[in-house]
Amino acid sequence: MSEATIPFEAAARAVSRAVLDYLIRYVGNPTVAEDLLQETLIRMDRGLGSFEGRASIKTWAFSIASRVAADYLRHPERQTQVVELEEAEAVADPATGADERLVIGEMDACIRRTIDTLPDSYRTALILHDLEGLTAEQVAEIGDCSLATAKIRIHRARQRLKDALANRCTFYRDEDAVFRCDQKQKT
């Protein structure tokens, strides 16, 4: 059976978890991400009959989810909320002390806030490529742009993230050689 003739239920099962994780990272709120996943699935169901199979079902679903999330965030009253980047699948390590989890949480929150300041096209490219593990070709398909443009967006997103973090934080390794940061004091 080709992807173009795949039943909606099978398509939804195949992509729901990955799309939900992506939406959580994109909007920063698991409850909102659930709602956006439902809207994504509704749009997939409506469009499945005209899906031509030029892209994979997963790539097509990410493309729809990106538009749904961007539409949601365009409303001024809706702002992203900080969540840990790995909240979707992370379980607290009992060996990690409360102080350690607090430091890790603060670093994740800082990175999340910085990612949230990126333009939509850069944020989408960075999350899809670096956090979701999609290829640059898939990012191009989802972003409806050329491969060169997708690579540029990924590169520029990384550079902006790096520059913003360098302006916000002082990075160092602690006595156990663990990578740490302290937020710089605002003057």
C-alpha cells in the first residue's frame, strides 16, 4: 500500500507521538500542544484524499503542524511558555540531587527562552533538525523552501542561538568537568 492510500487512522498512529513532541518543543506548553496536535490531525484527515505522496506522511504531518503552531503563536495574547526541552520523555534521575535538577532546569529554561526569541522560520528549522533529528531535506520540504534555504536557516538559527546564549550566560566546567552556565548580570 502506498502512503498516498494509507488510511487516516494508520497515518495518525504513525506520526502522532513525534508531532506531539515537536509541538511541545515549538510552543512550550504540553496542553496547548495536545490541542494543536488535534488540529493537525483534523487537517491531515481533510487533506489525506489529496495527499500525493511526494513527501513522506511524517514530513507532511510536520509541515501541517508547523503551520498550525505558527498560526497559533501569531496571536499577540499567546506567548510561549518555558518547559524543559526534554520534558516530553524525560524522567527525573533519582541519582541526580535536587540541586543538580534545579541547575539543569534553569539551563533548559534559559535555552528554551532563547530559542523562543528566534524568528519562526529559524525556530522551526532548529527544532526540526537539531531536536527532532530530521534531515535538512525534510526541513526544506516542511518549510516549503529549497534545500539551500533550509541549510541557511539551520545555520543562522544555530548562530543566533549561540550568540544570544553568549550574551546571556557565562559558560564553564565545574570541578567534575560538567558543562555549566551562570546568567550574566544585567547592567
